[in-house]
Amino acid sequence: MTVLVLQPELHDKIWGGTRLSQFNYDLTSDHVGEAWVVAAHKNGVSTITNGQYQGQTLTQLWHDHPELFGGHDEEQSFPLLVKILDAHENLSIQVHPNDKQSSENFGKTESWYILEATPDAKLYYGHHAQTKAELVNQVEKKAWDDLLRTIPVKKGDFFYVPAGTFHALGAGVLALEIQQSSDTTYRFYDFDRRDAKTHKKRPLQIDEALSVTKVPHVDPILNQRTRIQGSTIITRLLTSPKFTIDKLSVRGESRFNQHHPYELFNVISGNMTLTDDMSVYSLKKGDSLIMLKDEGNYTLKGQGEVMVSFVTPASYSHQELAYLDN
């Protein structure tokens, strides 16, 4: 079994803050909004920090050694992207295209696990328009109070955000975002703020946003379930057409079998060790890694929480899927 330990790439954002320092990341400013913790995208990439591939980027390894990931087409890009987001201020009200609508290799279906939230924190999720004409009219009138749908949030909440969903993280939210590997965002509204450096408002893409937004908004139904393995509680948060997410609550020692060519691990709390047939890895909050090789065995020991994600196998039936993207 091969374990790839990854170093994130940090991105400053107009809405970012300083809370990513709690994940042991070295911040270079007071408005860091995103840590791209598992990334192989042209706009951000993780670097391998251990083993024979140390110093290579995830993008390099994906293209140079497809056999490590179970094999893939030469032109295929790494399909997933994981970030930790610090919304010190509201993100823009936005929407993302699906696979057919995107100019990238993928659309941008995503998900949020809320790591922290201030008492008054909320999300912008969905809208109240019942028809496309009503959506266009309210956007043109900038009737945001009538159009925007808000949801209060707390630590531990989980949200699935299929492409075409009107959304934004609100101020005070710290979230783990697992998504397709796309960076295409169409902004409806940016709260009329100006960039501190350019003193200009950020550009909007209203026509593009209107063209991909689903109307009316319908909340996806999540078929979550929980099981126990050893001393670990495993909660299946999501099974979607693009990716599947498990939350592992580790309370002692548990042994696991890996059934997928590669799985993404993100430690969101605590301290633990991961032991495979060759090595022992000490893991702490903020660490991210990729586990390779089909049917490998490993042991987790300690106290903490780990988010595990992987590309949903084609063998999963439609009945297992939380929501079918267009």
C-alpha cells in the first residue's frame, strides 16, 4: 500500500481570514480563504511530502504513473478537489455548471462539512423563484432579500451542492469542501464590496449564472447511514454520482480494508496513527493524504475524526445515489 502525504496550497481571498492557522498551515496574510489540501488543478496543486515521490506534485504523479491510481485515460484529469474554506466574510452568491455546461474537464458539484460556525452563521442555499422568468426578474431588480434562501448552520452539519445550485458560505463558517476538480464559478452578487488592492468590484457573470441555475430549487435527499467497525463509527454522509464521502469517528483501534483504487483522507480533528504493512504515520488535525492500491489493509488508532472520499464506483446502483446530477 502506498500512502501519499500532501502539502496544501493556500489561496488569499477577499472574504478570507486567519482561522486556517489552526490546521497547522503557515499563513502569509490575514485573509487566507482557501487551503487546497488535495488538488491537481491548473489553479492549485498539492505537493507530495513523503516517500519515493517526495517533491512531486499530485498532477505530475497522476499523469506519470496512472497505474498507481488504478489506471486512467491519458487525457483524464484527477477528478476530485478538497479544500478547507475560512469564510471570514460572506462568499459571493454563485452557481457552478455541470459536466455538459463546463469548459473544463468537469462540472463543479461540491459538498460542505461544517467544521466550525459562529452562533449567527448561515448559508445561502437555493432560491425562492419558481420559474426561470421569476428568477431573471428578481436578479434584474436585485431583489436579493426576496430571492435568497438562508439556512442557519452549526458544527457537524453537512450539505450537498449539485451543479446548478444557487449558494454561498456565509460569514463565520469554516468548512471542508469536497468537490469535482473544477474552478468554474459564475457570480450573481458580491455584496457590492470592493477589492482592497484594486478598489474595484469583482466581476459578475450573471448571464452565465442564469443559464445554468436550476429552477425551482429542490433540496437533495441524502441517504445517510452509520455502522461500527472496531472502535470506529463510520457515517456515510453522501453517495452521489461524482463522489462518495464517509466520516470516520476514531475512538481506539480499528482495522480496515480499502476497496477502491485510491481514497482521499482529511483529518479534521484529533491525533491518531495510521499503520499499513510497511510504515506508521502520525496524523493530526489538518493532515491530508491519499491511500493507493486496491484491497489494502490498514489500521487507525487514536482519537479523532477523518473524512474519507473517493470516486463513486460505476457499479453503485441508482438506488444508492443521493441525487442524480443532470
